[in-house]
Amino acid sequence: MITIGLTGFGDHEELYGKLPAGDRLPAYSAHFSIVEIDSSFYAVQPVRNYAKWVSQTPDGFQFIVKAYQGMTGHLRGKKNYFDTTAEMFNAFHASIQPVREADRLAMTLFQFPSWFDCTKENVELLRTAKALMLDVPCALEFRNNSWYSPEMRERTLQFLEREGWIHTVVDEPQAGTGSIPIVAVATSAEKTYVRLHGRNAGGWNQSSHPDWRKLRYLYRYSTEELTEWRDRLLALSKSTRELYVVFNNNSGGDATDNAKELQELLGLDGGLAPRQLDLFS
């Protein structure tokens, strides 16, 4: 089963026009059946937010919740509002409870920063994080290419499989140490996550630019590039039961069009996988 969506539901003006913010998620859910929640990265969200989001979406709609930045080492001196690691993880568990109770949580996403390289210390941090997440399904995305160096690639994938991490396959610019290659391998027979960030190599490392976040994800995939991804996804879907794909190239309003084009290339309609659609042909 291949399911396609976008990161966030508030930024896609191409979907909503002038629609008020409070009406955007219901409108989004008429187009896509998954969404990645990224506000949870900046702050552990109140329980009421998740309860509201669940109530605004139909049965079967699923959420991918990004782990709070304090859980992935992004703070680096910035204030952490939790006194201990245990308190922080407990707060995150409590916040997502409405989504879990409704059976709407596809997974949480642990995206680690570009300075989180492949070291013994960081491997232990991954083990600790996974243990603290208990039975919550967790996807792992690296932003440092040392994890996929020729000598470490297979060991990294074996570690993810052994420790129960869902592998996050990414498409992003090849722009030095802080970017990783496409490694289209599933480490879980149940779920695999794919995030398409665009290929704006010139903007990827421009962290000093005042609008660097927008610049980084300013990219529109061509039909040729999406066709390559169609073939890659079909191959990958043979080794994992649920394949979740999100577009993160939001800056120029390209994510929606690219997601819908990829759905068409895959023959998807309303979340049905190609093999299911064949029944009605």
C-alpha cells in the first residue's frame, strides 16, 4: 500500500486560497489521507490540538508526528522547557495520546540534525530514544552522510532493522556532509517512510540567509524525476507493507502538484494501491 501526502497542513495556499486556518485540515483531508505534523518539532503540542485534529479528519486519516527538537538534539543551547529527558518524553507521549487512542498514528519521525554523525555515542543515544518511545512506531531520518558511507551503510541499515526503527528514505540535494543519498531500503516489513525535500542544492546549506527555510525547499520535481520515484516506490513496496510518502518542497507551492502527479503516475485514487485499483479495471 502506497499513501501520499504533504508535510504540514497550514501552508498550502494552492489548496485553500483564503480559507481560514481552522478550516484547512478538513479541506486537506479531502485531498490526502496522511499528513506530517511538524509543529510538534518546535513545541510539544497540547493534547487538545491532537484531539481537535482527529475530530476534523475522517476515519482512516493518519498522522505522522515529528518528534520534538529536544528529543533529537536540535536545541544546542536553546532553552529546553523540560528538566529531564524522561519528563520530555513523557510529555510527548501524553500529547499524542488522542491520536493513538483513535488508531490514527502512523508513526513518529525522529529527524536528527546534520551534526549528528555516525559515532558510538550517537548510536547509544538512538538506543535510548527508541527505548523511551516504548511501543510507538518510530521512523528515523539522518541528515549526516557518515551513516551511509561505504563502510557504514549496511551496518546502519542492519542496526535500524535490529532496533526496530522504520527507515526514512529521503530525496534531497547532494550538498556535502549535511545531506544523504537516496537509500531505498526498507528496514521494517510493516512500514517505510519516504520524504521528498526537493533538489535545490544552491539553497540547501544557506543557513545564514534570512529566508533559508523557504530557500532550502524551493523546488519543483519534473515528470521525469517523479517517474523515477514511481518506479523506485513500486520496487520498495514489495518489501514493506505500508509505504508512506510525503512531499516537503512547500516553499513555492509545488508540493501539492507534485504529490498529485505522483498519485496519477502510480494509479492511486483515494488511498487505494495500484493492485487494488486493478480489481475495478
